[in-house]
Amino acid sequence: MVSTDTLLDFFIETRKHTEAICKPLEIEDYVVQPIIDVSPPKWHLGHTTWFFEEFILNTYSSNYQVFDDDFSFVFNSYYETVGKRVVRADRGNLSRPSVKKVFEYRDYVTQAMTNLLEYNNDKTLLEVLEIGIHHEKQHQELLLTDIKYILGNNPLLPKYSDVFKEYTTENQPLHWISINEGIYEIGHNSNDFCFDNELGRHKVYLHDYSISNRLVTNAEYLEFIKADGYKRFDLWHAQGWDWVQQNNVVSPLYWHQVDDEWYNYTLNGLTEIALDAPVTHISYYEAFAYAKYRNCRLPTEFEWESAQHQFKWGQRWEWTESAYLPYPNYKKPDGALGEYNGKFMVNQKVLRGSSVATPVNHSRPTYRNFFQTDLRWQYTGIRLAK
Amino acid sequence: MVSTDTLLDFFIETRKHTEAICKPLEIEDYVVQPIIDVSPPKWHLGHTTWFFEEFILNTYSSNYQVFDDDFSFVFNSYYETVGKRVVRADRGNLSRPSVKKVFEYRDYVTQAMTNLLEYNNDKTLLEVLEIGIHHEKQHQELLLTDIKYILGNNPLLPKYSDVFKEYTTENQPLHWISINEGIYEIGHNSNDFCFDNELGRHKVYLHDYSISNRLVTNAEYLEFIKADGYKRFDLWHAQGWDWVQQNNVVSPLYWHQVDDEWYNYTLNGLTEIALDAPVTHISYYEAFAYAKYRNCRLPTEFEWESAQHQFKWGQRWEWTESAYLPYPNYKKPDGALGEYNGKFMVNQKVLRGSSVATPVNHSRPTYRNFFQTDLRWQYTGIRLAK
Amino acid sequence: MVSTDTLLDFFIETRKHTEAICKPLEIEDYVVQPIIDVSPPKWHLGHTTWFFEEFILNTYSSNYQVFDDDFSFVFNSYYETVGKRVVRADRGNLSRPSVKKVFEYRDYVTQAMTNLLEYNNDKTLLEVLEIGIHHEKQHQELLLTDIKYILGNNPLLPKYSDVFKEYTTENQPLHWISINEGIYEIGHNSNDFCFDNELGRHKVYLHDYSISNRLVTNAEYLEFIKADGYKRFDLWHAQGWDWVQQNNVVSPLYWHQVDDEWYNYTLNGLTEIALDAPVTHISYYEAFAYAKYRNCRLPTEFEWESAQHQFKWGQRWEWTESAYLPYPNYKKPDGALGEYNGKFMVNQKVLRGSSVATPVNHSRPTYRNFFQTDLRWQYTGIRLAK
Amino acid sequence: MVSTDTLLDFFIETRKHTEAICKPLEIEDYVVQPIIDVSPPKWHLGHTTWFFEEFILNTYSSNYQVFDDDFSFVFNSYYETVGKRVVRADRGNLSRPSVKKVFEYRDYVTQAMTNLLEYNNDKTLLEVLEIGIHHEKQHQELLLTDIKYILGNNPLLPKYSDVFKEYTTENQPLHWISINEGIYEIGHNSNDFCFDNELGRHKVYLHDYSISNRLVTNAEYLEFIKADGYKRFDLWHAQGWDWVQQNNVVSPLYWHQVDDEWYNYTLNGLTEIALDAPVTHISYYEAFAYAKYRNCRLPTEFEWESAQHQFKWGQRWEWTESAYLPYPNYKKPDGALGEYNGKFMVNQKVLRGSSVATPVNHSRPTYRNFFQTDLRWQYTGIRLAK
């Protein structure tokens, strides 16, 4: 457990960073929700603030005055324990509270938290604070990917920034890392922060396997496209094939074909595909089909965790073959925070690693991210195994 | 046909009035589209501007430079003749162009129009100009009703204005105006402006009928609610009954029951129901069921037009029993403007009169408004006939 | 009013004819419901029987024993007054009661009716009986059109009969019948049976018009197809155009293009298009677009009724431009039979005439049929006006 | 590998048994498809037959005449390799081929197979034959569960049989079987038949766990219902909670509450709930919520397989916590039969054991059944672990 002072610094820094991410936006960009999975930036700003108000200030600060009684209804995401809330699909229908008001809300809560932490260092409070900080860091990542979706689906294709770097080159040749059969230990194993879903360190038995030293590149993925990968049903799950047909999928998200050349929208605007960059914005279905096309498969999350110290990672969330399930002895926390992870453990796939949108200090080898198999707006990538 | 100078004044005044309507808005209010029928205010601002650019400047001004090539895609409403466009359901997903940019677009086009009209008074141009002005006036009304929907469906229920007056009291006692059987003339009959759907003046034969001198009030409508009007299937069309069941309709739109008292959202905020105000925000289905509850019926548009000089109207668009159909000898205009009215003449009902949201100089006894039978976000009211 | 004996003969003959229509069917054909508008034949058999049981035997026969208590639930169509019922979309999910049982039900009710009519000739009873007979005749037509849909959408395309004749040739040259402006009387005007929606005889004022002496043929409709009629948005209502796009409509229902030749499914099986037959199985949208392509329009139902004695009709239900609305002074009957027609008078179009599937003694110049604008499984045709 | 003679006997016996299952049906019962997951019995009869025609006769019998060219279109289930097919949702819309014709098809193919097997005992043929037999046995189970759904959702609630026994009593007291931590071997391990998804025998590491000696009973499940288990969101997955809300689920499938007493539909008709019978027809979501209510969890499929020799099983398919995934070294078979299992390995849960509807010789400890988490029409049950 870190000290109160360190946590306070961490808190302040995190709050500022969230706001820094929004700097390049126009006010209008804060408001829209083009698909249900993408939340308006101002909702992220408010929701991360509400988290501190609801789970810390309302509990630990006796004289705290709620900023606005309606905000719990507006900014609760999915905590049934806490009460009613705006249905998710309606987040983009709310013009109020205004962006200005949401920033006032942030300042108000940040200040109240700072005041509280000066005299209160209750252990449970600090634990929730640490969760709240990491919760806001998770939303920093979502902020960026949601902003990309909002701008990248606008017909004017406005850019977010000239300097944001979406990738570094995967220029090393592909080779296979071999791992021997045996018992491996899985799960978080230190006093540092982690989420509940990483706990319950336990043993798994792995058989011999090989895992690639690097991610699949755009050049390699283009070969799959050119080999009619999107038209060969034998490469796909039945569900994946239906998804391809119903959505007429022919490429990763954000790709546009102009006069036989492939371009993609990035946070720097529309650019030619970088051949040596790792392919991204692909669904689990696509990752699976690509692996099959190469006569390979995706690694399980256990294989990934057991081998990750032997390869470089951090550019892209990596799809694994593992379903998102509780570890043996997983224990759901009490109260509302018990809803944080456990209730999503069905019909999703685990992603491992982190991405260019992940904030610093927010990735570790045991981190378990998870998404539905058809989603693509995150920076998702492919690492092969066999 | 009015003179160029008068039209220019009319044009300038109309452009300014549109912008005045938006004055009380926050930037965020310009962006959202909570239901498909309601467009974002900035879309109205841009679309009415695009109309002049597309149908006048691009045709009659040889040296005109289009403001932005992408705007035709963004701001075309439904003119298939003109080309591709953003699908209607996506209007609220566009954060760009920004509100500031849209106002620049307005200024640019207003200025270019002013310049053009100084030297060009081509008769066809002036005809299209007059249509364009009335088109913008129609959108002024939609702007207000759409703003009401945007604010009135926000959980914070922000008010639009303290001074906007949504009704004047219907305090006169109800009496019936009797009209004798015979031949009546219907349709526009002067040199003043009208839309194509009012033309084709023709005769209709009406039988004896009576029509109410005033609209149905909230007090009267509450009697219908209290008499279980929403639960008596025998009062409703089969379609209307399905609509009530599927949407759990129990009152007009914007009504909220709090501790057994009825309130409604108005542009002045949430207020108690005004008992002597005309009931509004009701669907055709509700208007029909209410009339049946009173053993009356709705008037046809011909009955309404033939009697309208004998009663006061203008507070509310009045549902009629008439389907929206072309008059005998209706002639669809050539080109894109032929899409203005004709192609909507199926499965809609005619509304007559005008509402508190209708701009001055934009109502007349022959005006034919039309909506789908289930829509309620307009200021719609009920006048009985028998 | 006809005599009891005549009505009894009429009743017996009608009951037998319904069963004769089903003769060529396999038991399996009685069960399925490929689209919500098409009911399983055994449902028609049961429903027409239930009508007599519910509205006559249960009321007028003191010692009548209901055949099966559950059948009211199974065979009620839409009478809210009578109680709960199987939702329409589920009719094809019911394998029981078996076809055999339904025929027993028919025999049982036919016999009970015969017994009752021997001693009871109450005037109201006879009125309901007459409605019940005509109700069953309406279902005879639906039986045939539903059977055609059931067989015609089966990939094996089984034929219904070798002898059923779907059309007679329209080989006379097209000419226009001119009708003079003036007042015309509309509505039923004799002591013979009619439905409530034909009553309220009244005057209408018609302007000069011309109406075609015959229906549009397949040869003529093929010209429309070849002239890209399905691709020219300017010919269609906005709703119609959406319908064409969403359903990829390129021809009338039941048409199949094989090696550049057009075939259509008929009750005699798959055959080449008969060029001189009237085109059929088209929606209102298609009828409207075709008329526009010919610079004509569809007649109103009043124009049709006022001119019908001057042309041959009876091959096809003819789409009119008229919305289905109550006549002036229309009076909804009391009780459950008030639900027969009135509650459907919104968002539908009137069809006039009759078709090859209409039983004898079941058509007259004032008959008002009605359908939604997108439906095509009836024998619908086009007569032009201008 | 068993001998040709034994396989032929097995084949003949299987074919007969399928037909025996259908004996109590009316012809109408063979036709309907009340929900997409439930296929019409005649489709099962035809599809299992087509399997032999397509994968054996067309390949190995040089002089075989296909029974009907259209049947491949009608009776292919999901084999993209083989060609086009009736969309699944339309199976219940097909009245033809008739039941009689389908039985002729069965006889024709059974005879042709018998003839072929007299002289051809090619090893690959026999392998496919064995798969075909087991394929038909799988459909025997589906036949029964689909018949139950067809009859049990009919408002007349007809019974299937007086003698079919849906359960034996779970009257032993509950106790926990403890299993020690360690390495366990999983997967098929003999020369007997198994499906491809059971192969790839491999090691897993299991931690200490306990598993219940018997299934959860109706009496126990009623306690969950009475304790508001369907109203406590904290017991459910987020997806499960949405499913409960949207479908108003308050009990297992087939349960009806009449005057405060619970009844359920069984193949013997509507009967009171048997308190000591294992609860069945529950979704994975319900199984999970029930386990949580008892502070337990569901076993993984590995835990189940490793402990199954210590408890009685076979009454109900038992939901496990395991996602349906390929075993390490899973190898998809070549050709169309590669579509048998592999392409469904995403977003489904594994069920272990077997049910009262499972044919004899068709269950084994390594058998992996799988369903979507919201399906309930199978005989599914709950065994607790902790």
C-alpha cells in the first residue's frame, strides 16, 4: 500500500491527465455517441468524477455537499446497487449538463477530495481511492478510443492531433518462442495494485507451445485480405461468418479503399496504411480467422502470461482464445464495487497486454482486459501461437 | 409576385430570426438528436443555408465558390435528385462541422445571396428564393419544437426561456358552428405565396356539419384520462390501440405525474398543467379517441377550411380526419423541388391552422401541414366536429 | 331482407364451398404461416366457424354446448370485446387442434346452426347470420390467396390445381372513358346486403376526369421494368422508395427471372408470364409509380364507383388513390361487430372491384376493400385515370 | 473400430428408433417451428437422412440416384461447404415435402445404405457412417426436446405420451465430494467412437474443490424463487439480468402458476411440480444465479469430468462454468465434416452428462455438449461446486 501523499499526487496527476486528453476537442465533440459502445467524452469526465463523489465523498466526508442531486442519475454507469441511471443508449441524447458545468463538477470534486485526504487516511478509503484512480485511468483509454470513433466516423474526418503516435514499427523478423510443458503460476503476485479479477493466484498446466515474438503487421494482414480471407467461410466461426455477412466487413475498422489503395483513419487524420505497423481495430472473429489462415491459433491468456517476459508487448491489446471467466477462488468484493468486474464474466474474450492509448502505470503482465467478440473500436491486435 | 427589394428584406429578416431562435441555447444543445424525427439545431441552421446555396447560388451565381464541398453531403435532407447524404438517423452523431463553422457558413451564404440579388432579379430565381424563405420559416417552427424535445427529454429539464408563451387561454364556452350542405371551393386562390400542395383550387361537396368554436382544453382532456380513455379499446383504431399498448401511453407527451398531480414540461420549464389551455402534444390516434369519447369526430380538412373564418385559430396545429393526398389537378414541380411535398402524400394525416411556434407571415387558411399518425412532438391540438 | 330458408341455403352452400377450396391441400398445407399477413388454412376454417358459434349460437341457442372451451382463444381474430386470443404471429406455431378436429368443429357448428334456424328466425339473428355468411366469403378469398402464398413460397413450388384460372385476357385496346364534372352519389343504395363501411350514401363533387376501359397488362408493366421503373426515385413516394430499397424489389410478387426470361408462380405452378394478362400482385407503391411513369394517376374510389358501369371489372382488386376513411355519417355498429371495419380506417388504401378469388355473390359496385400500401399477396391490379 | 455388420445393425436400429419417437405425433406436429431454435420434426427426419445421402451415398455409391434434387436445399442445416439452403428461420414455413414424402425418402436412403454396405466396407466410409449414426442420435434427442416445445407451447397443452418418464427422484441427501489438487487427464481415451471436440487428451491442473453428489431439486429451486432470486440483481451476470428483465422471467421454462400453485408441462401433460425431481429447463444464467444464491458456483467441465465417476449422472445436461473452447491440439477434420463442431466454439457454455432424452449408447464421461447461455428448451440441470 502506497502512502497517502503519494496517492494524492497520483490522484491529482490522473485528474489532470484526463483533462489534458480532451484539450484538442471542440465543445461539440464532447456530446455525441455514434454507437452504443462509445460514450460522449463529457460523460467520461463526469462519470469518473461521480465515482469519487459516490464511493468516497458521500461515505467518508461528513460535511460534503453533493454538487448536483441529478448527477448520480446522469453519471452512474452500471451500478445497480447505487440506483437508477440514464440508459446507456441515451448518453448521446443529453446536451446538459454542459461541458463547462462538467468541468466545474470535476474541480469541485477534485478539491473536496484533496481537502478530505489532508486529514483522513482511513485504510479502506485509500483502497477505494486507489481503485478510483485506476478506474479513471481505464476511462482515459476509453476517452481516446471513443474520441477516435467520434472523429473517425465523421464524414469530414477531422484529426485529433498532429503528434499522437499510434504505433511503433514491428520491423523485427517473426520468430517463434518455445515454451515447455509443465505447471505455471497465473495471477497477480505482489502488493502493488491490481483489479479483483487478477487475484486468486493459481496453477495451470500448459502443454508445449510456441508463441510469436511480435504482432501481425498490416502487410501480413493485407495478404489475408488479398487471399479472400473475408470470403472463405472455412476460416471463420459460424457467428463470425454471420457477422461478416451482415455487416459486409471487408477490412479492419477505419480502413478506406480509395482508387485501389488502402488508407486508414488515425488520430492524425486519414493516411496511407503503414505496412510495417501492427494491424489493429480488428474483432476477435477476424483475429481468429487470420490465425487459421496462417495455420496457427491465438494463445490462451495463460500461455500469454507465462511467456510475456520473452517478448515485447504494449502496442496493442492482444486477443486471446480465452473466455473471460473467474479464476479459481475468485471472490467478488462486497457492495457496489462487487459489480466492477464479476458480472461481466460471460460471453466475452480476454485481451492481454496494453495499447498506445493505455496510460502509464496502468499495465502489468497479469492485467485482464475483456471485450465482446465483435467489437473493434479498441486498439486490438494479433499475436499468433501454435 | 413581390418585388426583389421586398423579398430581400424578407430574406434578411428570416435569416436573422432563425438565429434569434437559437440565442438561448448552449453549444451542446445544437448537436443532439434524441429521436429520429428531431434534428439537431445546427443541422437546421446548415440545411436552410444549403438550400439557398444549392438551389440558387450554384445555379444563378456564375462566380460563386461553394463554402465547403462536404456540406452538401452533410446538409441535404432528402433530395435524391441532388445526391448522397448523411442518413437521417446519424445527424446527431456529427460533432463537426462545429456550431461556429455553421454560423460562418450562414454569414457567407447570406452575404453571397445579398450580392447576387443586387443585380439579378430573374423571375425563376425569385420564385425559388420565395420558396427558400418559406422553407426556412418551416424550419424555424421545427427548430422550436425540436429544441423543446431536446430540453424536455433531458433529465435536468432545463428551460429554454422565461418569456416564450406556449398558449393563450381557451376560456370561451364551447359552442357549435353549423355549416350547411353544399358545394364549397377549396385551395389557394390569390397571388400570394403558397406551397404546391395548396394549389389546384377545386370544388367539394360537404354535407351538413357542426364544428367547435374552440379547441379541446387540458381540463376536458383530463376527464378523458380519468374516464380510462387510454384503457378503453373501443375508442381507438386498431393501430392506435397497439401504439398505446406498446408505448405504455397514459397521457400527452411531456406530461409527468408527480404525487397524483399532473405537470408538463414547457419551454418555461416544468409547470403544473394549465387547465384552461388547449391540450397539445397528442398523436392523431389520441385526437381520434378523444373525439370518439365525446361522441364526436374530427373535421375533414375541407370542413375546416370552409368554416375557419368563423372561429379563432392559430394556437395549435389541428388534426383532421383527412389523409394527406394530392388535390385534383395537383402538379408536381419539375426538378429537385418536385420532391418538396408530393412524395410524402401517403399514410399521413393533414393538420390545419398553425401553432405558437409558427413564424409570422407563415400561416394561411389553405396551408396543409402533415404528419404521421403517431407523432407528438409538434404543437398538435383537437377541434371537434359532428 | 331475404327469407330464412334462402339464408339457410346460402349458409350451407357457403360452408361447403369453403371446404371445397381446401380439397387439393395436403394436411401439412393447413398449418403454416410464412408471413404474418397469411393465416394457416385451418385457422380460416376454424375462425369462420367460431364466428357463428360466438355471435349466434352462444347468444341465440339456449341449450348450445360449446365444442371446445379453448377454441375461442385459438380462433378469435381481433375482437377485443370477446377476450384474449392467440397473437396473430403465432397462428403458424399451432399444430393443434388438428385439421381433423377442425373439420369436426365445422360439422358440429354447421349442424347446430341448421337446427337453430329451423325454429328461430329472429330478425337480429338473421342479420348477424348474413354478416357471418359474407364474413366466411371474405375468408374464402383469403384462403385462396393465402394458399397461393404458402405454396408459391415453398422452394418446391407445388401447384394447387390444374384447372383454376387466374385471369382472362385483357385483349381490348386501351381507351379512355370521359366523365363530366358534377355531383355524384356514392354508397350502397338498396336492401341487399352490404357492410357497414358502404353505408351513409352521400354526395361528392367530381371534376372532369378520364378512366381507362381496362387494366394494365403484364406486357405494359414489363415496359416499366425495362425502362428502369424500379430504379427511378422520381416515380415513387418517399415511403415507396424506401420499401423498394429495403426489400430489393425488382418485379411483382411471384415473378422469377430465369435466364433472362420472366416466369411467375400461379396456382397452376410456375409458368411464363402471360403478356396479355392484367398485371397482379403489386403493392400500392408500385401501382402509383407505374401510373406516374405513364403520366397518369390512380382513380379515387369515388371516380371508380361513378364510372364503373362503363367498364368491365372483376379480375383484380384495383388500387385507388383514396385513403380508407369513414363516409360522412358512418355509424359503427354496437358491440363486438363494431370492430369489424371501423377500427381499421387509418393508414390503408381502398381497393375497388373484386378478383378471380372473390366468391360469387360477393362483389358489388359499392364494395370497399382495403389494404396496407406495401402488401402484395392479394390479386391487386392497376386501372389508370387522368 | 467396430465391424461393418455391427455398424449396419446399429444403423438400422438408429433409423427405426428415430421413427419410433415420432409415433405419437399428428401429421400437423411434424410441421411447425415455434422458435428459431426448435426445428420441425419432419425436418429432423429429412436432415438426418440427407446426411447419409450427401456424405455417403453421393460419394461412395457410383450408381446412386438422388431421391429429389431439391432436398439438399431443404435439408442441409449449416454446411456452407455443400451449398445453399433454406434459412433456418424458414423451416417452419415449409408445408412440403409432405411427411409421407419424407418417410419415403427415409426408406429410400436406408435401403440404399443397406445395399451399399453389403459390398463396400471402405474404412473412411465406415468412419463417416459412424458419425452419421451418432449424428442421428443427437437429433433423436433434439426431436424429443423440440416436440416438447411444440406441444408445450400450444395453448391446448396436448400430451405426447402417458409413459415417457421425465425424471427419477433425487431423494438422497446432498453431500459434497472432495477432490484433491493436482494434475488430471481430460479427453477421450479409447477406441470407441467420440466426436472431434473430445479429442486431444491433455492434462489440466485442478485445485482443491468439492462437487455435489446430486442435482438441485425443484424444492430447492422453489426456495430460490421464494427468496426473490429473480429480483436480486446481485446474483446475476449483467447479461443475465438484462435477459430476466426483457423476458420477464420468473421461473424455469414450462412452469405455470395457477392459483398460487406451480405446475409444469411435461411430456405427460400439465402436472404439479414434483418437489423431489431435479429442476430442469433453466438457462445458464439461472444456473449461475442459483449457485450464487447458495454461495456456491458451477463446476468447470474439467472438475466435472475428473469427479464424475463418484456421482450418478444422466438425468439432465449439467451446466458448467466452462466456455466451449477447443482442447489443446484440437484438429478440425477436413472437408464439410470439419464444420460439425469447430465453428461453434465461441460464446457458448459446455454442458456435461446427458439427459432423459439422450438415446442409449450416446453418452460418455468425455462428451461435450454446448448451448448458448439463454437457451432453456433442453433438459438442463444444476450441480453445485465450491
